[in-house]
Amino acid sequence: MSIFRNAAVISAMTLLSRVTGLIRDILIARVFGVSGDTDAYYVAFRLPNLLRRLFAEGAFQQAFVPMLADVKSNRSAEETKSFIDKVASLLGFIVLCVSILGVIAAPILVFVIASGLADEPATFDTATRLTRYMFPYIFFMSLVALSSSVLNTWKHFAIPAAVPILLNLSLITATLFVAPLFDQPIYALAVGVMAGGFLQLAVQIPQRAKLHLLPRFVNPFKAMKDPSVRRVLKLMVPALFAVGVAQISILINTNIASFLAEGSVTWLAYADRLMEFPTALLGVALGTVLLPSLSAAFAKGMTDRYNALLDWGLKLVVAFAVPAAIGLALLGEGLVSVLFQSSRFNVNDVYQTATAVTGYSIGLIGLIGIKILAPGFYAQKDIKTPVKVACAALIVTQIFNLVNVPLFSHAGLALSVGLGACFNACCLLIILRRRGVFTPLAGWKKLFLTVIVGSVLLTAYLLVIQHYCDWTQMAYPWAVKLGLVLGVVMGAAVLYIGTLAVCGYRLSDPVSYTHLRAHEPGWIGKPFSLLVTEPRQVFLRLLLRIRLCVSKARRTGRRRVHRRAWTAMHRDRLWRC
């Protein structure tokens, strides 16, 4: 299966995951509303999520996947299986110890992450209890991340991309059916989180059994003596700092939001949910596919392949992150209103969440770009450089907070995160260019022209929609409003993708993209400017294409007529016999 098809599969599964996650958040907003209990849940869920980034798909995967690709390429199957066994045993032991410590120290952790809740004893107590109930979630997620890394390295992308759906389905079930059974319904969400973690791990076991890659327990202290395992731990140290810096930024923002108006944490959480759609569909999908491919290309010394992969990924980021940012900025209010507005999520909540979405959208290209550029360093087993850049980005983000938070309140926090991500992505790109590791290939000028034309048309389309639609005041049923916003989104997608097609942008694999039709495209592959500079040439080529299509259709029709006549003739002969 091609890289683009793999990315498309992951994007489709990720889209389904985000849709179910959106349904989950819609139900939570409608059932629990914006309250102290909801703030407590999101604060408590941030803690296992933070450690999940450290021990799961964050630092661990960044260190483990390149090493696993190296071991798989250069060693036997038995040695590879032994390596996986040792890493799994050591990871499970460490995370189990961390889970126990987290349950014990839950009050301290809640105070650190959201000091503002200390002024509200009931909310603080709820957050502490939820943290204790949900903290073991990281044990399951760490093993899920290990299984996903193994399956992705063996080119089985579908199941790892689909398993997050189970967490969303568990939380939906808990919200609808388990919550009424509790005196304090918010605790049902903790049940859903733990059930989702267990199911995600259980679903991946059959696929790993088919590959004969189920882990066997090894003494963790003996596992640490393996040079490859120690190499993973050595690579994880800077990766921990890199992911830790990103999570520290989130913790600082959550702490600042806890001191702002009540509901600020929830508004930011729902804005995060909308931002996860473009970041996951493009950034996470491409990052998941590119990291094993980049690692394999670098390990084999295929520098041209490595460069082509990075170039292709960055072109996709530019092509689709820009319109996604425009769409979220101009249609954010409509999306939030249709998805979350209810009697317990009023018009003010819609406006506040929409402003946070706008803040995030300004830095969307940076948020997605990091998902592509960082694997370029991880594939080289260079994790120190992204750590240094992330530390600088953290400082820059807090400087932005000093300016943006007094001006825009919680929306300023979202804006600072976006601007810090753009700074991070720019630094990573500059370093790759200066090292000579990445060199832009042909097609960037044509891409920029295409994106500019498509973005102008998309902006005009959405501004017209925004002028005539007041989403918060619509008296239509919810299903009708949902149909309207989906229609607007589909119209925007058709308009932009149609512009890409007219201007000749191709969604090919990196190798074919850089070599096929890069210099001599057909009329439809010409830049859009040819319609102005050479209209006669474009018109003549269009007529030629039409004539060729008509001739081909006529020949096909004649062959069909002859085939039918021949069949009828032989049928008559058989009948006579």
C-alpha cells in the first residue's frame, strides 16, 4: 500500500475517531453543561493525558519507533521479538509504579495543575477523586502506544488509528446510561475512561497474535541490560523534555484559565476539540505514516527519499492547513453553536468558545507543521534539537501570554499557543535547511499560487455565509442547523479542492510527485495564471482534449456494437444446432 493511501486510511479512521469524540463532547456539554464539575473533570483528565504524552504516543514513540525500525531492518526476527518483549516489560513496570504514585499524590497534582480550584473546595475535591479514579488509565495507554508502534512499523495502520474510537464510545455510553446511576453523575465519566483504556488494549491483541508479536514478560532489571533498550531509554530522556515542555505549556495555560472567569477551562477544552480535527486528520496521520518511512530511509542512507518525504509532507500541510485555519476562524461560531449550544450551554458560552477557536486557528499551520518537521529529527535519532526548540517556544509562548491574556482573556491563551507553535515550526524548518538535510523540491511556487487563489475564493464564500447566517439565533430544529452547517462545510471543501484540481495540484506519493509532471504538466496542470497570460493556448488544448475524448467514446461504442452483433450471431448458430 502506498504512503498516500496509508495516510488516507489513517485520516479516515482519525476522522471517525474525531466525529465520535465530537459526539461525546456534545453529549457532555448537554448533560453536564458548563459547571464546576465539568471543570473538575477536564482538569482531572489532563493529568493522565499529560503522562500519556510522556509514556505513550509522545516521548516513548519518538524514541521507540526509530529504534524498532533499525532493529527490524538489521537484525533477525527472533532478535526483534526479544527487543519488543524487553521494552514492553520495562515500560509496563515503570508505568505501573507511576500510576500508584499518582493515585497517592492526586491532591498535590490537582493543586499544581489548577491552583484556582483551591478556592472552591467542592470542585477541588471532585477533581481529586476523579484523578484517583482515572490515573491508572495511563497504564493501558502506554501498552496501547507500544502495540500501535509495533503495528505501524509492520505497516498495519488501520487498527492503531481506529482504537481511539473505543474511548469515545465508552464515554458516550457512560454519559447516556451510567451517569443516571450515580448520585454525582460526573463520576460516570471516570468509569468510561477506564473502560475505554482496557478496550483499546484488548482490540490490538488479536492482530499482534497473528504477527506472532505478543510480548512475553521479562525481568525489567534484566531488560535494562540490553544495549538496544538502553538506547531507547537514552533517546527518551531528551524526548521526555520535549514532550514535557509542551505539556508544561498546557499546564500553565490550564492554571491561568482556572483564575479567569468560571467556565474558562471548559471553553478552552471545547475549542481544543474543534482544533483536533485538522491537526489529527492531517498532522497526526502524516506524522504516523512518515516517521517509520523517514526512519527506514535514513537508516538505509536514502537521502533523496528522506528529502522527498519531508517535502511532500510540508506541501500537504501548506495546501490544507491554510484553508482549515480560514474555515475555523470564519465558521467557528457556527460550528460551536450547532454542536454545543443548548439550555446548559448558552449563547455567551458559544461566543467565548468561538473566540478561543479563532485564537487557535491563527497558529494552525504551526501546530500541524510540528507534526511533520519533528519526525524529521526523530528519524535521525536526534531528539535534543527539538527539545531545545521546544524550550525556546515555551518561553516565547509565555511572553505572548503576558500580552494576550490581559487583552483577550482565555482566547489570549489559545492565541499564544498558536503563535508559539508557529515559532517552533519555523525554527525546526530553518535548522533542517541549514544542516542541508532538507532541500525544497520543484513545485512550491505553483503550490503557493494555488493556495492563494483557493484561499481568496474560500474567504469570500465564508464571509457571504457569515453575513447572512446568525447561527446562535436560528430557531430551526437541531437536525436542520446541523444539515446547514454541514452543507456549508461541504460547499467550502468542494470549492477549495476544485480550485486545487483546476490549478493542477496532485495528491501523489512523494517520489511520483517530484518526478512525474513536475516540469511538463498538461493543460490542466498549468498554473492558474495561464488562463490570463495564454488563454488561446489553453482553449486550443481544451478543444483537443474534448476531440480525443469524443473519438475514444465513438471507438468504444463501435466495439460494443460489434461485440453485441457477434454475440447475437453465435447465439443464433447455437440455436439452429
